[in-house]
Amino acid sequence: MRLLFFLFGILLVSTAHAQTTPFTIGEVQQLRSNELNETRTLNIYLPEGYQQNTQQKYPVIYLLDGSANEDFLHMVGLVQFLTMIEQMPPTVVVGIANVDRKRDFTFPTTIEADRKAYPTTGHSAPFIRFLEKELQPYVKQHFRTNDTTTLIGQSLGGLLATTVLAERPQLFSRYVIISPSLWWDNESLLTKVKPPFGNAQVFIAVGTEGKKMEDDAKALATKLQAAKAAVTFLPMPAENHLTILHNAAYKALQVLNAEKK
């Protein structure tokens, strides 16, 4: 009898082991960038049915701070959930893993103290060229995508997204700008945000994050509204700088996809 129980236990263990398979939500690709002179890691999420629906083309979300240990996992969760409840269409997510976010997300500053405190900053121009000349063509070549492209950035990522909107608004059709660090370089970027913005749709959110950040986000929204841009501004007083991203992105994806489910 003991032998029977022993053999039964071995059978259970071996069966459980045989049924174990990896659980994955995406794939990792490496893209060599001449603009940045380095190889960048991309985390790619393909929506359910992508492999089967070979004629369908999909919108793309480009996610700043897109490392696996940053925002990629939970942002993909939002996209999967909102797709499942038919609040947005199936969408490809491209998470751009960071190498040096202070370097890539900021333009040169005139503030000497900031230059000394953050010596690698001020190189958003090559990063934006990377987005335009290398990343977007790569994604279009390797994945079935349509013309709906969304850039999502928070904090310094929000500063970068605002910089793209100000300088190259046609690069993306949608901008999700959350808690943007518009204080950088004495708020000089606010003076550069001028029309035309084309057909870009913009969603801006800010929480209870200090008067300067809150006022700057509102000022950005006001400038866009005055220029007749398609902008949604959502103050979220219950959120702070650490908690706002998930809720704000959820609201943004609902708003931006309200007529394109």
C-alpha cells in the first residue's frame, strides 16, 4: 500500500511538471540605433488574434519608460482589459526601455545648477530623431499597423511628449501627457508650444503634485485649447506623482477611443 501511494505521488509530481509552460505577454527585440549610437530594447505586445487575423492592421501605442520593470506590464494590462470590454480596439504596444531617461527626455537647459546636478541631460533631439527615423519605420516594417499612433509619457516622459508635440506634432496622432515636467529650463517649453498641431489629439492629466507642476499642466492645456487643438485636460486631485499614471492612462485610452471602439 505504501508503495502504491509513493508511485501515485510520483505520478502527480511528474504530471504537474509536464503541464508547466511559460506565461508570456510579449516579446523582446533589439534595435540598433545610429541616431543614438547604441542598441535599444523594445518590449512588444501583440493583441489577441494578431497572428490569426493576417489582413487586419492595428493602432500602435509607443510607451516611454517602457521597460519591464517600469510601465510596460501594467500598461499592457490596461490595453488588454479595455480591449476585452470593448472600450478600445486591439492595439500593438511598443515599450521603449530606458538607457538614460534624463538624457533622452530633456532638451538643453540654461540653468547651470541643473546642468551640474544632471550632467547627462539635454539630448532629446537625437532621441526624437530615433523615434521618427528608426523606431517608427521599424515598427511599420515588422508589424501590421495603421496610421493611429499614440505616444504616452509621464513626468520627464511627459516633457518629452510635449517637446514632440511642440516641434514635430505630425509624428503621432495622439499624445497622452501625464504630469509633465514643464518646470525644466524655467518652463521655456511652454513658450514654444504654438499651432499648428494638425489633427493631433491630446490628453493631459495632473494630480496634486505641487503648484508649479499643476499650473504648468493647466497652462499647456489652455494654450492648446486657445489654438483650437483637440485637447482633454483632466485634473486628478486624488492622485499624486507616484499614483497618477495608471488611472490617468485608463481615462486617456477611454477618451481617445470613445469614437473608435
